[in-house]
Amino acid sequence: MPVRVAPGCPLSRACRRWGSRNNEPGMMAARSYPSVETASMQTRDGVRLDADIYRPPESVGGPGPHPVLLMRQPYGRRIASTVCYAHPSWYAAQGYIVVIQDVRGRGSSDGSFAIFENDTADGADTIAWAAALPGSNGAVGMYGFSYQGTDQLLAAAATPPALRALAPAMIGWDLRRDWAYENGAFCLQAGLGWAVQVGAETARLAGDHDGFAAFHAASRVLPLNGVKPAWLSKPAQDPYWRRISPSAQAGGVRLPMLFVGGWYDSHLPGTLAAFRHFAAADAAPTRLVVGPWAHFPWGRQLGGLDYGAAAVTDIDRLQVRWFDHWLKGRDTGLLAAPPVRLFEMGRNGWRDLSAWPSAQTTLYLTGSGRASVDRRDGMLLAEPPAGEGIEHLVHDPWRPVPAVGGAYGTPPGPADRASVDARTDVLTFTTEPLTAELRLAGDVAADLWVESDAPSFDVSAVLSRVTPAGRVHGLAQGYCSVTAPTAPLSLKMRATCASLAPGERLCLSIAAACFPAYPVNPGTGQDPTAASLMDARIITLGVRHGGRCASVLRLALA
């Protein structure tokens, strides 16, 4: 219903000043709504794809020609990834024709949606169409995060000539290894949550009110406790994963790329893997920015901590500088800057590096056998311990260790996990209070000598900062599903960049579950995604340390 304003109200003057919508006097300002046009194109196989087009205002060049920024969306084009980025009208005001397109079978676009399977051909067709739009100068760049970021690399795999630069954020590279699974463990909560969202949109497009309501209800309380935790139509070994992965399709792309990641983003491993691949190829400039963010939003506060004003996202302006260089031919100074920019948690500022950091140090796990009972017992030492030992934990599937903080926990980020570490089914290994600042930057891994009384088991590892007040804030995590134990078990964890102040401590926590981020391992050797809840058994894990079985934590130093 139109909103009308009384003639004497101060708002009436504002309405007259800004104009009115539909030429009706006394209505709220039309200029608060960006000018957008909708256009359609056809793919090579005759499928109609719809897009919104935002054009620059007269004040920044009028009819052009202008370069094009393209984003391809599976969630409905009007959302335009505004959970992370400025509205497309803002990018248009920087002198770009901005095209936000519904991918095949989503939004109002025609066809059937098949996750990532049509994005190479459809992306290439869209880029050619966008480059030929009225007012275009023929140069196209792509931006977007998550699906929209991965979609860029798949489109680039077709080497469309109009595509000049990319800005992929928070992406999957090998979609089996860093999107659906982590070290063989299915990402249950993230996968199910996304499936519910996609299913709800499918029901909406089909006009299925009951189906949409069911999916909507499931999105508020995920159905994580059924007879079986998940039903997978594409198991880990299916060739489907290679068919849709940028690592298999886009490895030879040679375009300038600006990668954006978050220390607590679920897709950080994929983002870093892609950056490393293209940086090593050294065929086109590649840049990386990683902030103290979860998958979204990107801001200064996360998991109960405030990282300060420096953490407020400036990715929009950075992307404009990136595209101004490659699409407008302006020297914006980006190529003279170091290629790696990392937010250092603790100091709460940015660090510019010439390359991904590689210096490492090793800390040794030790304890007297009570690391699951007394947090003072398990220790991290700079030197190998004098003797050998073993720490045991008992995993009960009836009360699995919960996911708190990190990339998949609720809430995500550096949420205080002190109560989790206090559980007797969690081993903790902690340094003495630091006497000087410790600065970490780069990869984290744990080499663990693990024994079990079960044919299969999971290992969860979390690296945390422990404050003098006893709060425990996660910095990096790793998870793996094990069916054929090796000695030692090498567990690659997520990277981090953080400084610890004197008086703080580092802690490595080890558990056999992180539910519902990952399904509970039944301990029977059966795939956790196929096993019945009733089949799950109690599992005893032992972590050896010292001597020939030295379990260690490997950290990258700044």
C-alpha cells in the first residue's frame, strides 16, 4: 500500500525534494530504489537466462562505453550477494555496467538446475552476451563469493575472450575435498543446510507451498537426528566431483585473480588451494586477502570478539581498484603492493606479505595420562618430552562432542569453547603462559600417533588461544575420518594468522567428534553417512607421545 505523508509533516518536504514514485504526490522517494532493467539471453542449447542490469548514472560517463561486472546467482538475482558486498547500484556508480544473472533453473531463468554442471558453457555464453550489451566496452570481469565465486572459475575454464579478470571469494577448488568433505569426513551441517536452502527454492519455483513450508521449517531446526544422518546421491568416489571441480576444469586459466577468504570461512581450504595453484603458475597476477570473517557476514565482530575498525570489510573498494586496473586500464597501484594481505587476529590489523608464509615451528604433546580429566595435565612443549606416554579418551555416541565456534560451529568464529575443552572426552594440551609475544601466520597441522579399539573413528583437532581469564578462542581446526589408521596420522588443519600476547597460552584440543558439523562415526568401519544411529558404538582413542611415537603440532610463524 502506498505510504502517504501529511502536508505539514517535515517528511513531506523530503518527499518533494527527492521526487515521488509512480508520479503520486506524497509518496516515498523513488530515488531510494536503484534503476534496474531486466534482460534475457539464450544459451547455445536454447535455454533462456534472465538478468538484472544496473547502469552507471549520467554523472560517471552516461551511455559509456563501460566495462561489465558479472555475477551469476543460484539464490535469486535480487539478493546479489549483498550479505557481503555493496549493492550492485554502488558498483554501477563506480562506472560499471553490472549484470546479476539467475543461473539455469534458478530465479526466473529457464531450464533445470544441476549444481555447477552447466556453469562452464552457460558462463561463457553469458560473458559473450554481456560483452555485447549496449554501452559495453567489451571487457568483462566477474565477482561474487561461495557458489558465485566458484562459478567464475568454471566460466573461465572455457576461455571466453571478453573475460579479463576475476575476483573469486570463499570458493571450492576441489569440490569433493574442500566443499563437501574435509579429510574424508562429510560436512554434515553445512551440506544439509545448503541442501535445505536449495530445496526450498526448488519448491518455490514449482509453486509447492507445502514443500516450501517443510523446507523452511527444516532450515530453522535442521533434521540432524534421523535414523541415518544423511543420504548421499554422489558418494565421495563418484566422478561427479571431478566433473564439476575447478581444480579439474580450470587449472589452465591464465587471468588476473583476486582471491578473498576468511579465517573462519567453511571454504578457506579451497580458497587457499586455488590461490596457491595460480600463484605458482605465475602466468597472471594473483592476489589474496584473508580477513577475520566467517562465510558471511564480513565485519568486525564474530563469535563474541570485536576485531576493531580495521576488520570492517573494504573488499568492495578493493575490487573496484582491481577491476579499474584490468578493465579500464588505470594504474591503481595494486600490482606494486605485496600480493598477500592477511588480517592478524590479536593485533587486529593487516599484514602485507610477499608470499604465503612458510616458516614453521614444532610443539610436542605430552602428559601423565590424565589429559582428558585435568586441563593442567596435557602440555605442549618446545622440546621433545623425556619419556613416552599415552592419553586416552572415550567417545560416547550418545553425547558426542559438540561443534562450537570455528567454521561450522554455532556460533561460528572464535566463540569461547572453554566448556567443551572441560569435557572428559576431550584431550587438551596447553603451553605454559607465554613470556613474549608469539606471532603465527600460515599453515597448521598435527601429526598424531593415534590408536583405537574400533575399525573406524574420527579425529577432531582445534588450536585455540587461552586468555589469562580462562576463555578459549579457536584459531584453527582440522577434522578427519579414519578407516585405515596410519602411524602417525597427519591431520592438516586450517590456516591462521594471529598474535598471542604475554600471559596467553596455546592449546590443542583433540576429540573423536564435532557434531553436527560432521556425522558421528559409528566405529564399525561403515561410512558415517550411511550408518544407522543405533549402530554407533563407544570408541576409545589413545594418543601416544614422546620417544618414537612423538605426536606434534606444527605451526607457521610470522
